[in-house]
Amino acid sequence: MPSNKMPRRAFLAALPALCLTARTGFAQEATSQPAPALRNISSFSKQDWRSHFDDLGVATIVADTTSRALHFWSGDGADYRVFPTSVPMSEDLTKRGYTEIVRKRVGPDWTPTASMVERNPELKYMPPGPDNPLGTHAMYLGWPAYLIHGTHDTRKIGRRSSDGCIGLFNPSIEELFAISPVGTQVRII
């Protein structure tokens, strides 16, 4: 019997294109009032930056751990984008609040934290490369050991799977990295 369901792999492979299509639509909207909340197939809900910040600053990011989406606004408000993310695997690992991007790095290396090594003693330092858990780009936040970064393990996106960071597909983090200057204000909700 044929199934009308799209295989999970096909859906995950198509997800970046679906998100790009959604972002393009948002970028073309020009309204003086906030648009009504839109929902896509991944249950992302459109955020309004004014619910989180007094102004946009150089740029603004809201990472929603419930919907597993990262929202970006440019400093002038003309560019709004939404990216699917991975989020911390437990409430104990989830840090919420306000911070900012303090440093950015292409080809980051990775050193597991002491608590990660305690949970898994096999974890070791990894130089930049295809197996690095931070993917191709990393943006370091004002909180120690907390980052927005890429991942080569695309199975993690859309899930509670990280040890505390916000993870994106590598093409998504490359795009976000290019438009998010140091000083971008960040809120994790």
C-alpha cells in the first residue's frame, strides 16, 4: 500500500529549502504593524523582537528552545530570518536570558567541558574538521562555554540534543555568521 508520508530523510533534506522560502517571504513583507503569527510545518512561530528588546542594536537574535527555532533581525529591521536549531537536551543544561555575541570563529576547534567529560570520559579535544561537533562556524556568547554553532550531525537539528549550545545546519550557521556582527544581542527563551 503506498504511503502519503514523506520519508524522514527526504523531509530533513528539504527543510533548509523550506526555511529559505519562508525567510524570503518574510523579508519581502513591508507592514507598519506586526504580522500575525505564522506557523510552518516545524511549528515555528514568528516572534516580534519588541517582545524581547528595547531596540534592535546592531542586530538581534532570539533562540526559542520550545519551538527549536532561531530568529534573526538586522539592525534596521529590514531583514528577518528563521533557522531550525538543536537545543539543550535537558533543562539543567539550558541557560536562558540575555547575552551577546562576543567572538566569532570560522573553523572552530572544540574542547569538551569538565561536565561533558564527567558524563562521557571518552570525549577529547577536536581540531577543526569534518567531525568537529561545532561544525564550520561558531559564535561565542557572553556566557562561558555557550555558543551558537553549526553541526555536521544533521540528525540533531529540531531536537533536544546539545550539551547546552544552540546548533544549526552548517549552511544556516554560515549564513547567520555572515550577517551577525560581534555585539549582536541575543536572548535565549
